[in-house]
Amino acid sequence: MRDFPPTVTAFTGTGRHEPDTRSPFRFLWWLVGEQRDLVLAGSALSVLWMLPAALTPWVFGRAIDEGIIGADPARVALWTGVLLLITVFGAGSGVFYHTVVVRSWLIALYGTTRLVTHKSVQLGHVLPRRNPTGEVLSVSGSDGDQFGGFIEIVSRAVGNIVAYTVVALIVLSTSVQLGLVVLLVAPLLVLTSAPLLRPMGRAQTRERSRDSELTSRATDIVAGLRILRGIGGERIFGDGYARQSQRVRHAGVRAGAWQAGVESVGVLLSGMFVVALLWLGVLEVRAGRLSVGELVTFLGYALFLVQPIRVFFELAQKVTRALVSARKAVAVLSQPDPWPQDRQAPLPTDAVLHDLRSDFRAEPGLLTMVVSATPDDSAALADRLGRYLPGDADPVPLDAGEDLGGRAARRARQEAEQRRRDLLGRDATRARGPWQVQLGGVDLALAPVEEVRQRILVSDTGAHVFAGTLQEAVDPHARLTRAQAEQALHAAAAEDVYDVVPGGWQGVLDERGRGLSGGQRQRLVLARAVAADPEVLVLVEPTSAVDAHTEARIAERLPRVRQGRTTVVMTASPLLLHRADRVALLQDGRVTDVGTHDELAARNPAYRSVVLRGDAAPADPDTDPADPHAVLDGTPTTEHEGSRA
């Protein structure tokens, strides 16, 4: 049977498959319910796998009493055949059991990844505001593996419980005293480990939290490695990563110590149980109440029962660890979608895009550029135009106060919970109220967010290049012809990206485009935005990492490819501004002047101070603005790639 990895049809995160995030325990129960068929099949096969092992000591005892002591070769042959039959049956059941549980493990693992992916797509830019990156990655990876182990131990525990019960019944039928020992002692042994489970759970939670923090730190370092090298910050951040990794190690050692304590208690008590059961069996033989064969049977059961007891201890450990993981998963998957789902107002086409806060207007079909002395103001305007929540909040840690104790820890958790509620409240208020950005007089809040995303595309400096082929990077939805894709590369002056990637369109890019320079990545992102051909395209500093020659080519080609389509560019580059149909000057979050580049440079000192970096006269209209050596502010433009902020 070749069906691995299995196709995950559940865990869609929608409809009846919506995860139950009311509590960690309910989430684990939901996981079991999503795979009820496989869990039932695994439990049944586990029973069939364990029962032959449970019956083996009884068959041995019968063979000794009836065949060997009774000197009956026929009975010996009979019980030998029975032993062979149950052994073959148990082996076959074991093969099918492991096939089923591996499948259910993979479904739990990849299903968790699918849930996290669905939630990430649903929330988009909102998710990093609410959960640290490391938490999200850890839930998708290591926690999914814990859920797979939880599903596996549940089905295995069912088989062991049934086998344990069968053994107890067999022992009861032979000796009531020994049967009661079997029935009562094992649960008592498991309960003795209960006091260790709570500190073990706390230690595992601490380890899990520190590990996710380490993952977040690693992703930040990888994302900013080029910048860190440029400023000589590798050692500083490397030392910080090393310190955090040591904290993870210490937490792991402590969690491992508690886990080892639970396991050692299980080994010790199960061994004592075997000795006690064997001692009682010998006493029964001396009293004449047991035969030699029955004593051998008890000896076999004493050794066999070690396995179910160990499984019960393992069940307690894995349930504890799964609850830790479920608590983290619930924190990610329970994040509410801030966007209302009942908005149906259609947005008009070829209409004015108007931001009421700043009074910025983007006329349909024109190339409008926004100049601001404060880049955060223009970036905030771009977020509003695309109906994105502002990125002004850091995610709240899920385990605040973990290194504190007593009242300090409780106070830290309460403060973190209050911050989380405040953040959710602000997001809900902002997302569900009037957006104060109108397209043709219709507020964006009245339209479904999916339609806004389709009609208005915002490409900012935080846009990523994902791992995959160059074709997928430019045309992720596979909608373009080759000529259209080449046109997008040409408009972004990114033809050299095609040349440097081995394999052309089918050449593979690393995650975040690590094999490309900063300017090449930026131009690839620009090509992807141009290729999408949205009705309204908003670009934030699209040439901040390219040299003047390349910027001049982009300034010439972008208006041509976007002719007749509404385009908004946040920039202070004279090369781009020369090509704008309209330029808006943004001061203190408000539009204070509108005109062409030459008009604003001639009449507005504030505009000149931002664009021309001084109070110089505007450039000669006869000077070719596309010439990268044109004197625009009294000094030649000779910027190199990556030289701008």
C-alpha cells in the first residue's frame, strides 16, 4: 500500500472542521474526532496485536500442565500449533496497526500545518501583530509532531487496556487474590506519578516557550543577515542567539529531568509489581492452590504486564506534553478574524481613491506619487489605501512571567492578558468601523476584504520572495504568458535576475531570495506587483535599494506599463517624480500641496527640502530626467545599489 504522505482532507479550518479552541483539552478531543475512523481502526488493530501476547503465557501454562506434566505429545503438539497461530496472527495485526498509526500520525502532523497555514492566510498581516513568529512556526512543526504522538499513544493505550483487562480476568479465574492484585495495583502505580506530572508540564511549557523564542530570533537574524553584516552586528546578534540557546538548553535539561523522574518511577514500581506478583504466585504453589503450569503462566503475565504499565506511564507523559502543545496551538488558532464577513457593497471601477484622513486623492488612470519627510506617514497612508491594520503593535508573549514566581508571575500574566485583549479590541474597532478611505465614494469597510485585496494591491518594502522557481516568483497564480512575464521583468528593470538564476524561468530561488542582491530582490518584487496588473497599484519606495541607472530605467518603463491604470507611488526620488502625473506633498499626515514635480519644486520650499535636499532651484526642464547623471540638486546622482535608507 503506497499512500504516503497521505492526502489530508480534514483540518480545513472551515465549516464542520473548524477546530475547537475553547480549551487545550477540547482541542485534543477535536483532533481525535477528526480522525475517528483511523483512531477506531488503530485501536481495534492494537487490541488484535496485544491479545496474542496476552494469551501466550496462558497457552504456555496449558502446554506444561496438559502436555509436559501429563506426558501427552498430542496436547504438546496442539498447544504448540495454537502458539504458532496466535504468533502469526499477532505479527500480521502488528503490521497493519503500525501502518494505520503512522498514517494517523502524518495526518495530525500535516493537518496541524494546514490549520496554521489556513489561519495565516486568513489573518495575513494581522497574525504577526498577535503571535510571535517563533510560536507560529513551532505550532506548525514541533507541536504538530506532538499531536501525532498523542494520537498514536491513544490507540496504543486502548489495546494495552484491553489486554490488561483480559489478563486480569484470566488471573481472577485462577486466583482471586492474584487477580485483584493485577486489577488494583497497576492503576495505583500510575496514580503515584500524578504529583510529578504538573511540575513536568510546567518545565515542558518553559522549554517550549524558550524554544519558540529562539526560533523567532533565528528567523529575524536570517532575514536581516545582509544588513547585520553591513553594520558589523553579526557578533552582537550571534551572542544573543547563543545566550538564548543556552536558556533553551537549561529549560530542556530541567524538563528532561522531570520526564526522567516520571519514567524512573514507572520502571521502579513496575519492577516491584513483577516481584510482588511472582512472590505471591510462589506462595500459591507452595499452598497447593496453583499448578506448575499456572505458576509459569503467572510468571509470563508478570513480565507481560510490565509493557501495559509502561504504556500507561507513557500515556500520562504524552498527554501532558500534548496539552502543552495544545495550549500554544489554541493561542494561535483561536485568533479571531478582525474583518467582517457580512459586507457586500460593490466597489465602483475607474473611480477616485480618496483617503479622508490625509485628504489624499488618486485620480483614476493617473500615476500619482506621494512625498513625505516622514517615511512612516507615507507607509501608513499605503496601509490605509490597502485596508491594512497599522503595524504599531508588538505581539504579546504567550507565557509572560514564566521566569518569575508567585505574585510577580501572576501579575505578569494578567498584564499580558490585558494587553492581548486591548490589542484585539483595537483591531476589531478599527477593522469593523468606517475605514475612511473611499473608492468612488464607497468606504472600503463596506466591501468584502477579499474584493479590496483583488482591486487594490499594496507592495511595500516588507514584501517577501518565497522559495520556488523564478516563474512562480513573478507569476504565483500561473496566469501570464511568457511574453507578459517578460514584460513585467522589463518594466521592473529585472532582466538581470533572469540571467543570474541558473535555469531561467524554471531556475530555483532560495527562501527570501537569498541568492539575490537587495536590489535584485526589490526589483523582483516590483515585477511581481506589475505582473498582477491590479486596478489600483500602490508601491512603497520601490527603488530604495537600486542604483541611479537602474532607477532611471524603472522611472521610464513603469508609467508606460501602467498607462491607463491607477498607480500610487510613495517616494522621494526625483527620477521617479519627474514621471508622475500628479505629486502630493504629505506633511504631518495631511496633503498640503498637489502639482507636478516641477511645479512643487518651484513654489514649495518644504518639497524642495525633502526631494532636492536643500533650497536649490528646480532642474532645467530641458535636462533629460531619465539621464542618471542629470544634476537634480546641485550634485550628480551617483547612488549605488543598496546605498539608500
